[in-house]
Amino acid sequence: MEHVSLFENVKFCVICRGALPLDYEDDLCPSCKENQLFSQVKDYIRSKDVTEYQVAEHFNIPRRLVKRWITEGRIEYKEEEKRLDSLHCANCGAPITFGHLCQKCYREQNNLEKAGFAILKEGSKDKMRFLEKEDSSQ
């Protein structure tokens, strides 16, 4: 009986070691390729004052990929007037430079009281406290 390895028909990404088909042409998986590209884009943006169109053109990538990074909050416009397409808060419609929500709506959505601690008034002796939960079994 011939011994067949489980991994004979698979090669591995050189960065994350994820499995790739043998006929896959690159040494990096799609996720690692995108992370590597994002790193190059980030360095490019830091060194130049560019728009999303210029980034897409320079790297020969779809503009929607650059826009996705903007809406994910991974890239932000330095100056509001540089934006070619304005982004708007998904909740209130206010102009934003990255992500889906403006700072006000983000704060409201992630209200600190929901997190289990309270904001104390200035001058309070206590630095932090946990909110007592009501016991519903009583």
C-alpha cells in the first residue's frame, strides 16, 4: 500500500501558513496579499498628499478597494477639502472623513453606561466604579 500524505495537493502561504491549492500561482494567500498591498498604500499616502483616485491609479487597484479601506477606518483623509467623494454618517448624514459614523453618533452608539461603568463628575474622589446590576431573581 502506497503512503499518501494529506498535504500532497496543498502548498502554504509564506506569511500566514494558510493552505493554498498547488495550482495557485502566488506564494501569498489573498488576505496576506491585500495586507501587504495595504502596507505599501499606507507608506505611499504618508509620503505624498494624494486622493483616492491617485492611490488607485498608482497601484493599479480598483478605487472601491481604497474606498473600502476608508469606510473601514483604515485610511482617513487629512484635509476635508481633498475628498473627492464625501462620506456621510450612516446614522445622521453628517460629513465624515472615514468609517461609517461621525464621532457624535459613534459615542452615542457606544454609550459608556452600557459598558458597565459610569462617568463621574469632575472633582469626585472616586476614580472608577462599577455599576451595580439589579438582581432580577428577587
